[in-house]
Amino acid sequence: MARVAIVTGGTRGIGAAISKALAADGHKVVANYAGNEEAAAKFNAETGIPVIKFDVADPVSSAEGIAKIEAEHGPIDIVVNNAGITRDATFHRLSYEQWSQVLRTNLDSVFNVTRPVIEGLRARGWGRIINISSINGQKGQAGQTNYSAAKAGIIGFTKALAQENASKGITANVIAPGYIDTEMVAAVPEDVLKKIIATIPTGRLGRADEIAATVSFLASEKASFFNGSVLTVNGAQYIANG
Ligand SMILES: NC(=O)c1ccc[n+]([C@@H]2O[C@H](COP(=O)([O-])OP(=O)(O)OC[C@H]3O[C@@H](n4cnc5c(N)ncnc54)[C@H](OP(=O)(O)O)[C@@H]3O)[C@@H](O)[C@H]2O)c1
């Protein structure tokens, strides 16, 4: 069945692959972005998937964006909270602004985007909430106290949300990607990246389409008993307990 899906940060990187995969599954996808107009226009021209600019870090902007999507496309049934940023520094050098930007964009966003949708999902008795965390939210990463905190927060949020809404036909799950070959990882210095790849038993970075395939499954009817799960997609780099 075709559903309306929102993918935050859905015009680039992992999000773009997720948007394409859900569209290929027959869903009506809307891809959100923050401000990179060029990338959004290119994505829209290549895929025909509508794009919408709003700031997931801001509750008012997010609520307005969600309302606009629902007015134009109908009620949202699938939410993929994918938008994220890094502002790396060791904690003793980390500014409040770096802390706050990452917490607001990566964690507050999950509230800002899911809250306006959840009552409708409950009323209609079906929903899929898929939140993109990170290997570094599971294991912690030096230089990323802000990012690790936000990504770990997403896991706790999702587990609680799954319990609250399971009886209403709604699933909430986390995907925790390892290092994926996107612009976010391209920003990592080459010598550091080489060392990271050496710690991945599979011997390579992951691909955005591998994360997208996992989202596609979680969004499907087949995944209705997957709820409150954390799916690690990391080439065996870190094997978490849950
Ligand atoms: N790449 C990896 O190895 C990796 C590993 C683990 C987890 N992740 C997570 O996977 C997700 C996607 O990562 P990526 O590597 O694909 O990132 P990316 O290539 O940097 O793309 C980020 C996307 O998020 C959007 N975005 C950023 N801030 C936003 C805001 N305030 N409001 C709305 N949209 C915003 C960007 O929009 P603009 O284009 O307008 O800037 C862009 O579409 C993130 O949550 C990231 O933390 C990535």
C-alpha cells in the first residue's frame, strides 16, 4: 500500500538513498532539507521526489513543514528521522554552541518532527517511525561527546516510543549505521579515515543504499513485529548488546 513518507535530510547522502528506496517501494515520499538549495534542486530534478525546506532543529519550522506536507500530500504514515550534523571537538575544547547545535539538530529534531505526526498515526492505527542513530551513539566516540549523546538519546527515545504505541499498530525502530561513504565521512581527514577502515572487519565503508534497504524493510508490512529494535548496519565494526 502506498503511504506518505517524510525523510528528513532526504536530499543528500544516506537520506537521498532512503528517499529513493521508499519511492521505489511505491510510497509518496517528501524529502526535507535545511538549506543546500543546489543539492535539493538536483535531487528533485533527478528523482521527481518533492523536496521541502524546513529546519528540523526548530519546533515551529518543523510543525509548519509537516502541516504543509500533510495539506499537499495527505496524512504522513512513515517518518524517517535522518537529518544530522557533526560539530566535532574533544570535550575540553567543545563550545556550548557546538554542543547545542548537534543536540538540537540530531535529537530535538526527533521530537520536533515526530510529535506533530504521532496523534494522527495513533488515530489511524498504523505507522512507521525509523530513526537514524549511529555506531557512535552505541559505543561512544572520542571527539564526539555531543554527537554520541544525541545519537544515544535517539535510542532511548525510540525504545520508549515503541512501548507507548505498539498497541496502535505503530512501530518505532532505530538504525545505527557504521561508517557510510557520504559527504559527512568525506569530511574526515584521509589518515583518520584509513585508520577507521582498518577497524571495520568487512574491510570497507558501508553504502547509503545498504542503510536505505534496511529502512525499506522496516517501513514494510513484513516488519510489523520489529518494534523498539536497534539494527546495527556496520560491517561488524561494533557488535552492540542492544
Ligand atoms: N555518513 C555516515 O557514516 C553516518 C554514520 C552513522 C550515522 N549517520 C547518520 O546518518 C544521517 C545522514 O548522514 P549523511 O552522512 O547522509 O549526512 P549528509 O550527507 O551530511 O546529509 C545531511 C542531510 O541532513 C540535512 N540537514 C542537516 N541539518 C538539517 C536541519 N537542521 N534541518 C533539516 N535538514 C537538515 C541536510 O540538508 P542540506 O542538504 O540542506 O544541508 C542533508 O540533506 C545523519 O543523522 C548521520 O548522523 C551517518
